[in-house]
Amino acid sequence: MTQELFTINNLWMMVATILVFIMHLGFASLEAGLTRAKNTVNILFKNTLIPAIGLLSYAFVGFNLMYPGGDFAGGFMGFAGFGLALPEGWDSSNYNAGYTFYTDFIFQAMFAATAATIVSGAVAERMKLGPFIFFSILYVGLCYPIVGMWKWGGGFLQTMATPFYDFAGSTIVHSVGGWAALAGAFLLGPRLGKYTPTGMKAIPGHNIPMATIGVFLLWFGWFGFNGGSVLTADPGTVSLVFVTTAIAGAAGAFGALIASYMKFKTYDITMVLNGILAGLVGITAGADQMGVGESAIIGFIGGTLVVFAVVFFDRIKIDDPVGAISVHLIGGIWGTLAVGLFGNLAGFQQIISQLIGIGIVGAFCFGSSWLIFFALKKTVGIRVDEREELEGLDINEHSMQAYPDFASKD
Amino acid sequence: MTQELFTINNLWMMVATILVFIMHLGFASLEAGLTRAKNTVNILFKNTLIPAIGLLSYAFVGFNLMYPGGDFAGGFMGFAGFGLALPEGWDSSNYNAGYTFYTDFIFQAMFAATAATIVSGAVAERMKLGPFIFFSILYVGLCYPIVGMWKWGGGFLQTMATPFYDFAGSTIVHSVGGWAALAGAFLLGPRLGKYTPTGMKAIPGHNIPMATIGVFLLWFGWFGFNGGSVLTADPGTVSLVFVTTAIAGAAGAFGALIASYMKFKTYDITMVLNGILAGLVGITAGADQMGVGESAIIGFIGGTLVVFAVVFFDRIKIDDPVGAISVHLIGGIWGTLAVGLFGNLAGFQQIISQLIGIGIVGAFCFGSSWLIFFALKKTVGIRVDEREELEGLDINEHSMQAYPDFASKD
Amino acid sequence: MTQELFTINNLWMMVATILVFIMHLGFASLEAGLTRAKNTVNILFKNTLIPAIGLLSYAFVGFNLMYPGGDFAGGFMGFAGFGLALPEGWDSSNYNAGYTFYTDFIFQAMFAATAATIVSGAVAERMKLGPFIFFSILYVGLCYPIVGMWKWGGGFLQTMATPFYDFAGSTIVHSVGGWAALAGAFLLGPRLGKYTPTGMKAIPGHNIPMATIGVFLLWFGWFGFNGGSVLTADPGTVSLVFVTTAIAGAAGAFGALIASYMKFKTYDITMVLNGILAGLVGITAGADQMGVGESAIIGFIGGTLVVFAVVFFDRIKIDDPVGAISVHLIGGIWGTLAVGLFGNLAGFQQIISQLIGIGIVGAFCFGSSWLIFFALKKTVGIRVDEREELEGLDINEHSMQAYPDFASKD
């Protein structure tokens, strides 16, 4: 490989890295926008800290859990030691055709924090800050990279006869977050006043412009999330991935628009926003394997599913203030399955492999996150007390307000 | 051409694609910020859906209308069929020296939605949602690519003896949106209470930080809009375009600052913001043909013009809540003319060609958008009823509020 | 050098340019968010105008002051004439291995405005607009490039026996802004009601989401600020710089979190946000000279320092509404010193050189900014009158409000 091509590939991977970085602002904006003003500082605090946790824990332990190297290949877990050690030829195509060692680390590190960011939305407005931070460190530092190793680190999901396929992480990233979001939301219970004897009460987000900014930034960053997962700047593959990613997001908007209009007879922007995200989550597993029409179908169904999923979780009284479980878990499962149903890899064997991956990752992630949340619940407690929840977490956990100059409605 | 150079060129075009994508968030933020809180969800809903409409319709029909291929070259309209069909060698410099087929499509697709986004601002706070969506699909899916073909698809504006010149779309993109904005604002009529017997009433935008975020994101994205229009990563041309784009925006700020201070004796940030945009629209037609000083002059005049245009349209009672017509139509005409007045192509013949392009595109766009709006007006109606306008479109069309936790002033 | 490598290098420098550009939106959002709603338009107005001032003044005079060319090398000041003159071979590696002449100019121009942007925050909520604009033009157009020449233009700080080292501008950019911020805040005096006989009164920022958006955008842009300062796309160096930049920001968050929790017993998001920035400012001087662990230490100490600095400046009654002096001046000094303490260049001689650079730049910048502010104070005045300050600058200087639709708290 020429030095020129290596430099181009590495440049794209670095640009993709920053695009994934800004997704954390996307999550912060979306989650803050879809919750109440009295809990805004708390959401922003968590989502500001999470990338910091992700970067530091991934440097200290995560990267070497996720990519333990050849000796552990095919196994369930391996570890190449604490901290980062520069290998020989780290800054040339001897290390990798697409990037240097440091690019490899930083691109992957930006992904790592995503898992906790997804959880943050689902447990919003009622979870104690300290236990959430503790959970995030464990989940991002240990659980995420262990699962990641199974597929991307050369583990058993990769070495199966028909390898589990997950291009950029419908399962390996989004479902990992989604399962923990489900465990957390279940163990916490719903927000006060959400489900009453007389029915479900909508608790609208306080700042729709923020939520919209969030979704646009996430879509923007997704071009790096999926496009960077090509791991080189190969013109054909990356540009195909751009098209499938864009089309799936667009189709997700329409899927959610139509489904929600038929169901609620109104134009619900939060559904459209979540529909875009579900379309994007849906295409993530097979973004390099689909054509334009298939991407549109996958995105459209993803957008439709999110509407039904939001209704479903409300019916079973799992309170997810921002719809994170519907988007990332349901969307992630759908996208992973879709690789077996559409595109180059479609086939019965592939469907089985996809189901195996979904199942095993789900069992491990739901189980491990449940264990951590449950242990925290039984010891320090995970839920703020009633007064604090009613007054808002901002005043109680942060001694401040997000908008001190404005009068509130009540 | 080496594979390396092709890969670099394609990489830049992909990066430029995402920069143009984020301009849609810029438009959404700007338009939401410059209108009232009670119509914010409506604006955001439209501006979120528009890129989705643009991507899907451009894949289905627009791209093949805009680039119908050789047989139609020189004509007024052609069509290469529905959907996207991969040509031979689509991912090599055999297709194009600067990009793959998919990059070509996705870069152009991001431009397509811009036309409708511009209209969205001008018809804000009083237009029905359904008809607007219908208009957008027709205008983005058919009118925009037909006009685009005349110049960029090798049509008659390109094959004239002295070709009409429009580097990145002062006319082909911005005026296309601006003419439809004019037709829509005229047929809708002004917002209730805007022009009273005792004079014009200012209706201030509800969120200046949002508007500021919007303009910065638009400026940011414009480096991809103009820089990507080089169609390769050629260092000399792209870096020149960066400089002319930056300088014209900066000079536009000062043009509007000075003109508005002289006229209103106050420092009006909305004028400065629109001045930046007018400077950017102004340089767009000739961004690769100007020097630093010429860019400053073009931007400065663009910024000045926007102030007078805003006053003018208010005087003739065309109510444009965000100044979209002043920025994109007046700025677009100015920028297109400027190619004949300044820079490498300046000359009498060029001025004539520019006037021909401005006139024909204007006649077609104003005419076709008028027809669509007029047909909608006479059938389903385009304007919300009085009660709905007074209460706000958010409650009535979307059953929600953008900021439910905050008390409103009155 | 091959044309391919030159094109790649130039592409990265152009992308880095836009990343630095968007930092101006970061500053605008951060400063607006951390001040009161009644002064928001004023802050945004200043921060929108500053990049325009930077671009125009740098084209007119700054670039040629900062890079006067060989004849002046080693001296204290030189000037290559007004405006930009294209040198021979400006768009090839004959001009520079990493970029064209225009890329060189535009990348540097984006840095130039940063100095005034930093000041904007420190003098917020009480400084007159006109004098601030006047100050900005002088400081950005003359003082910043003169100092920059000392190091990056080949001046005496560069030609010392042990050259002063400042990779991307902890001193040359951030302290330059920080010293002027100190001079301005001192000469203006504190905001009314900030320091009372009974103690210091906290004046909380009015929009924490805006402040959070600001910090994320600054972090995002910093990858271009530091990464672009490599001046090529060299894979090894740029990816190392990405890692050190990311890790220092993350460690800064934790440094400030721990220090502020120990000091105030609450989770203060504004401290965490400023801690991230202090970590980033801290790594800027040596981002290419540190390892991962050293970056974490530098960032962590930077984040800790900012908490103590904020308390310190309040104790000596220097009122800095957004913490700009603590972040950029204290963080900049710390980062510059850290080059002598950690990493490849650590050593006694280097510490001495760093101290020399810090001292001389500090004396010149504090002195010159003091002189300008003092002259303005004694002539036109720099502080708005008491009524205007109480009512807010938005109504008085701009005849408008940032959020006219919302009821304010009191």
C-alpha cells in the first residue's frame, strides 16, 4: 500500500472519529429536549461526563478488552493489559491499512461511550446521579468491550461457521445500550404521575428545538459512525454507506410520520425525530450490504416500529422518557435481523446467525446491566426520593437551574 | 488519474456532502429562531421532513431529471428513468475524476432539499402543513431538478455561446427557492396584525440564540456547498473558494451592520445574521472566479442589499417572517450578476448571459411555484384559519408546544 | 513530494479550518449560556461580528504582520504590506508541503479572531458595544499577529537557543486572549451587585443547554485547532494529537468535577464544562509531545486549576462572568509550562524558555490591551450606565430581546 493511500484512509478515519464525537452532543441535546426543564442540568451533566468516562476507561482497560489480540481470538474474553502500548509500526500500514494505532484507539473510544449515553435517556428524571456514574463506568469500561470483542475483536460471533454480521453496531453498540436502558427503566419504575389509575399521562419534552438539534447532529455524526466503519476511505464502499445511511434515515422519518398520523391523527414531531433515529439504527448493521431500495424499506419499517414500540412500552408501564429503548433496542434488533432478510447476505443461515448474536448479546447485556442496577438498588439506592423528583433533580443534585431567568408555567 | 487522487477527491466530496447536510439544521434553527414560539414545532417539523423529502424524491426521480445524460443535452428537459441505476465503473475515475456514482448522487441530493427549505421560512406562521408538504414534494422532486439540468446537467444555459455561469447555485439553488418563497408569501398574504392601518408592526423572532446557531451552521456548511462544487479536492481551487466564501460572509456582516445602523440607528443582530447569509449567497455564483477584494465587495453589497430588500418587501406588504426572499432571491440575483461585473469572467457578454439565466429561471420558478400554490389555494386551501393562526400552529396542527414548561409573556 | 500527498495534506488543513471556524459558534453559545437572558443579544452580536472582524483584518493586515517573511525573521515586528499577494507556486508544494497559500491564510485567519472572542466573555454584561468592537479590531488586527510572529512567524521566541515551544497556542492564542480579558475585566470593574458588603453573589447563567452546546462544539473544533497545527495530514502525528486532545479534555472534566465537589459539595456542571476547556487549553502547547498518561495528568491538573482560579478571581473581585480568564489565561500558562515538565521536551532549559515566552507575551498583551482599554475608558467610556446595565444591554444597545415570547422570572 502506498503512503498516500494510507494517509488518505487514516484521514477519513480521523474525520469519522470527530463525527462520532459530536454524536454525544446529539444525544445530550435530544435527551435534554425530550425531558422536563427541571431535570435538564442533570441530563446534560450525565451526557457531558459520559464521553469523558468513555475516553478514559477505554484507554485504561476497554480497548485492550475489546481487541485482546490473537491469543484470545475465538474466545469469550481476553485482555491485553492496562493502558495503551504502542505496537511496532503503529503509524504505518504495517499496523493497519486504514489507520494508525492511535486512530484505531480514538475511533473505537468514541463509540464506547454511546452505550451509556443511550441508557441515560431511559433512566432520566428519576435516577440518582452517583449510581448512574458508577453504572456507566462499569458498563462502558467492561461490558461494552467484552461484547465488542465477540464480534469485532475476532471472538466467537465472528468465527462461527456463518459469522454474525453487524457492520457498524446495530447490536454491538445500539442494542448493548438498549438492553441496559430496559433493565434500568424497569428497575427504577416509572416517573411519578406517569401511569395513573385513569390512564397514561403524557409528560412532554420541554424544548423541542433542542431535541431537533440533537437528531440532526446524530444523523450528521452517523455518516462517520457508519462511514468510518468501512475502516478505509475506499470510495465505492464509503459512498454506498453514505447513501444507505441517508436514505434509511429519510425513510424512517416517513415511516414514523405515517404510523403516528394513523395512530394519533396528529403530526407528532417527536415521533418523526425518533423515526429518523430508528431508521439509522436499522441500517447500521447492514449499511454496506444494501441497495437504495432496501435501505428505504429497512428505514421505513424501523420508523414504523418505533411508533408501535413506544406505545407498547407505555402499555406495559416501562417508562422511557425519550424513547431510547424503542429506538436503540427495537431498532437495533430489527436492523440486525434485516441483514438476514435483505441485501447481499440475505439467507436462512444468516438469519439464524443474526438471531444467535441478538440472543447472546441480549442475554449478557440485559443480565449484566440488571445485576449492576440491582446491586446498586439494594445498597445505595438508584432512585431519588419523591420530593426531589417532584422538585426536579437540578435543584437537588446540582443546586442550580437550567433556565434561572425564565418563569415556569406552574 | 491515480487511484490515490481519485480517493482523495471522492473523500472531499463526501465530507462536503455532510457539510451541506448540516445546513438543513442551520435553516431549521434560523427559521425557528426568527419566528414566534407558538409556531416553532411547525417550523421544525417542516424543516426536519424536507431533507427526507429531498433525499427520497431525488433518488426516485430528481437525479435522473437533473442529469438525464447525453441524449437530452442542450434541451429543456430529459429523464433517465425512475430510481438509481449503477453505471459501469461507478466507483472509479472512469465514472468521474472526482467521485463515485453514489457520491455524485448524495452530494446533489443534499442540495435538492434546499429549495423547499428556503420557502419554508417565507410562508411560516400561517401556511397549512399538508399543502406545504405537497408543494415541497413537487417543487423539490420536479421543478428544482429541471432547472438544475439547464445548467449543471448540460442543458441550454450551459450550451449557450457564452454560457450562463453559476458556480454553486446563486440562481440554480438559492433563487429557485427564493422565487417560490415570493410566490408563496404573496398568495398567502401577510400574517394577521403585521400590516395595520397605522403602520407595520414588527413581529420579533422568539429565540435569537437559535437564529445565531442557524447562521453559523449555514456558514459552516457553505464551505462544503461552495467548496464541494469544485467537484474535486484540487488544492488551489478549493482553498481559493474557502477564502472567497469566508470573506464574502464576513463582508456581508459589515454591509448589513452599516446599512442597518444608518437606517435604524441600532445594532440589529437579525440584519447582521441575514447580511452574512446574503454575502454567502452572493459569492456562490462566482466563488471560484473572484479574488479576495472582489469577494469583499460582493459580500458587502449583498449585506447592504438585504437591509433595503427587507424594508422594500415590508413596504409592498409581502410578509416574509425570516427575510428568506431578501437573502436568497435578491442575494441570488445579485451574486449571479456579479459574475458579469467582477472577476475572471467579467464582461458585457457575460452580463447578458447572466441576465438571460436569471430571467428564464425566474420565469419558470415563479410561474411553476405560483401555479402549484394557486391550485392548492383554490382546492384544499393553503392558509390556516384565523383562530389557528392566533393560537399558533403548534397546538392546532401538532397538538403540542415547543416549550411547554415555560410561561409565555402574555 | 507527490501531488497526491500535497492534495491530502491540503485537504486536512481545509477541514481543520472549518473545525476552527465552528469554534466561534462554540464561544458564542458558551458565553451566551453563562450570562443573563437580558444580555444575550449583545453577547451573540459580539461573537457573530468577531469572526468577521478577524477574517477581514487578517486579510488586510494581520497575516502579513504575523508572517512578514525572511527579512524580519528574528526581530520583534515586521510587515509584508497590506492585503494578500499570491506568491509563486502558491498552490503547490513549492509554497508549502502541507497547504496552498490560500489554505495557509484561511487556517490562520480562523485562529485570529479567537483572541477577541475570549475577551468578549470576560467583559460581558457591562461593556459598551462600540468600544468593544474598536478594541477587537485593534487587538485582533495588530496585537495578536505581532505576538504570533514572535513564535510562528520565525521571531525571537523561535530563534532562542532553546526555542520557546507552543504547538498550537496555549500562550500564543489562549493567553493572548486571557491577558486582555484580565485587563478588560479589571478596568471595567465587577457587574452591579456581584460583590456586596455581605459577600459574593452568584449570578447564574441563563441557559445551561446553550453553554453545553458551546463546550461540545469547542471540543469538536479543537481537533482541528490542534490537529491542524500539525500542518500536514501526517498519520502518526495527527492521530497522536487527536488522542492527547481527547484525553486531556476528558481528564479536565474529572479534575474539575472532583475539585468542585470537594469545594462546593455539589455537582456543578459549569465547572465541569470549564474543566474540559481548561484541559484542552492545557494540552494545546504540547499536544504533539505528550503520551496518553501525560495528557491525562495535564488535563486533570488544568481542570483542577480552573476551579481554584474561579474562586481566586472572585476573591480579588475580578468579575469574569464566564470564567474566561481562569480557562484561557491560567489554563494557557499551565499548558505552556507543562511542556517543560512533561513529554519529549521536558527539561530545565525548556522550563526557562517557556517562562520567558509566558512572561514576555504576558507583558506585551496585558500592557497593550490595558492601554487600549484605558484610552477608551478615558475618552468614550467603556462601561454602560447603571440603568442600562440593570435593564440589560439587549434593550438598550440593540432595541430587542433574545426571548421576547417568554415571561421572565421577576
